[in-house]
Amino acid sequence: MFTVSESSTSSRRLGRRGFLQVGALGLGGLTLANLLQLRAQGSQRSQSQKSVIMVYLHGGPPHLDMFDMKPDAPMEFRGEFNPIRTNVPGLEICELMPKLATVADKMAVIRNISFREYLVGHNAPLVYTGYPTSDIGPNTDSNPNHRPTFGSVVSKIRGDAVRGMPPYVAFDGIYNGGSSVDYLGMAHRPFVPDAQLNSLGPMGGMTLDRTTERKGLLRSLDVLQHANDAHGSLAAMDSFQERALDIITSPKARDAFDISQEPEHVRSMYGTGGTQFLQARRLVEAGVQAVTLTANKESKTWYLAGPWDTHGGNFTKMRSLLPELDQSLFALISDLHQRGMDQEVAVVVWGEMGRTPRINGAGGRDHWNEVGFGLVSGGGLKMGQVIGQTTQNGERSVGTPYVPSNLLATLYDNVLGIAPAQTYLNHNGRPLYVLDNREKIRELV
């Protein structure tokens, strides 16, 4: 349960039990004054209908070969590619992304995001949740770094925007914590198309009448079971089943995934590698509030750690990956604008780190958590700008860097209408903030 969202009704009386709960919150770091302030914020916040599409560059994209090129650096840093101008003065990007260069005014590039909260290597949950996660240990209170992914938070706080549509779809649900729900409960797991898409529509012999009867039976069984459910897991499962049945009995979800309903010129604009990008646009148009996908997922030029993990042959791989990303992302950004959806949908593109500025002996770039980039488009944020800068050879941020939680705080607060100071309870009943670091990227808002 979300403490703030359930207590945001100003007319609710604070009884003895509520007072004791406030005391418990104080022990967890929240005072009564904090709680009342958060209640006031919650009561004033209108329910946003906006959505977020997160494009994950699995493996860590090379910032010096994409959006932070250093043409004046020594050859062992600058690499093989040349920068090209965009339609935003002062912003140059890689020559392999000419389509994106024409829509740079619809993007904001953040060049100074530090990923060093996790010392070295891959840590996808850092961008999905705003918290680094240990590589070892279960998702329990004994390993407190595990936190729910942002899509599950959206599901918990905002619920279903459109009946029959899941609030959170994770094409990359099998990857690196992208489907983690942890303390929020099973009801807020994402819909993962690879695992669940074939289940849309009634099973053989299951008519809509029988499905409705089964929904009634599930409600009857609730009465018998809930008294013995101390942790609320049955209620969460009931909610998950109810949502699943709504999806099964509605054609909306299946239609949203069906890109054959799009005109040929739209499908061709996205290209063969842009299917999930097009599906993501159709999903948010149909009412899904959070979509995550992995760019270049079907590329044959990647290691186990992801297509963007380029320890060797970096430039050969980029000649394959960048044009595909260029077309898919250009199509998504352009399509959202053409449909008048750009103010309602934010697109964020990033990986879990950057790559080493110095090229290694295998012609690759290794892990580099000191600095990387993030790209944002739409959502009512300020576009057509470059935020932050790095040192001469792209090794570190000039000045204080931003971190992933800063971008997530901006998306939560200014796009999704979710206060990052809202709380949920962990398994021990201790309130946890959605984000501990709630500073936003000021240039975007």
C-alpha cells in the first residue's frame, strides 16, 4: 500500500491506529510534519494521463560515438566516426544518425549522467528504478537495494488508465530487473509480450459467458481465503487475475500489438528493426502508461551482456547498431509529433553506463561508469537543448553530474504526476520513498 496516496484525502480523520502509524513513519525517517506536507502535495496533484516509453540500450552505449563526440581529441579517444550538425545550434551527433539530426529540436541530450553509484559494470536496475542493485542476494529486506521498476510504481499509484489495457508493458521484461516488482506485489507485474501475448483472447472452449462466470467464482473464493492471508498476497493475486481476465475478454490489447493495422508507409518508416517502437506507440495511444523496450534486441552482433557491450570491434558494431536505432527512434519521435501525442508521451533513451573514452587494443570500448548520456523527447519537457558537458576527452562530467534518479524524478513528477516523495511499505512495514534522491534535472522543467 502506498502510504501517501491512501492518506491524501484531507477529510480523513487520523484515529488512534493512524496516529500509531504516523509514529512508525517517524521512526523510519518521516516526521508527522513530513507526512502532513506530503498529504497536502498529494491532494493538490491532478492525475496525469501522460505516458513514458523507455528505450533501453542494453550493455552500455558508447557516448563518444553517439551524442558526445570529441573530434579534436587524440585518435585513441575520438574514434573512427565524424560528427554532423543537427537542427539545434551547438549540438552535433554521429554521422551514422542523420535522421535524428533532423529532429534534434524535439530532443534534449543530457551529456553528464554519472553511473558511478554502481562501481563498475552492468547494473540495469539503476536506470529502471533509480537504485543500484547488488549482483548477489535475493529480493528481500536483507538486500535492501532491490527496488521496484518505475513501471510497477506507475501501476501501483495510477492503476489502469483504460480498462482492458495493462498499465505497464515490458518488452524487455526478461532483462536485468526490468520486470522487478519487489515490495509492490504481484498485481503490479508488467505485461511481458513474449511470455503472455499468445494468451490474449479466450482459450479453446472458453466462451465469454464462461469467462464471466469464472470471474464471479474468483470473487466468491476471495471471501473464503482472505481471512487467512496475513501479507495481502492473495489480494494482489486477485487483482492480477482480475486484470488478466479483463485483458483476455477485451480486443483492445491484442489490437494494440497488431502493427498490421498500420498503413504500409507507417510500418516502413519504422523499418524492420522498429517493430517494438511502433508497438510502443500503439500501446500508449491505447492507454498503456509505461512501456519499456530494448533497442536492437534482435541484433546478431552482441555479447551476452547486450548488443551495446562493445569490448571489441566497437566501430564495426556501431555501423550496424546506430543506423537501425536512428531509423526506429526517428520514426517514433516523428510519429508522436505528427499525431499530436508528443506533449503526452515522453521517450527516454539510455543505457546503464557509458564506454571508456580510450579505445582498447581490441578496437573496443570497455565499461565506464563515470559518465554516459540520456536522451529525452516530449512529455511536455523542454526540448532542443544540450544539458551538461564532459571533459576534453569525454572522461568525466564538467561540474556536478546528474545521476539516473534525477532523470527518473523528472519523469515521475513532471510527466507522470507522481511525487517522488510518495512512499510504499517494505516487507517489514517500513516506508520507503519512491526515490531517495528527488532532485530533478532543472533544465528539463
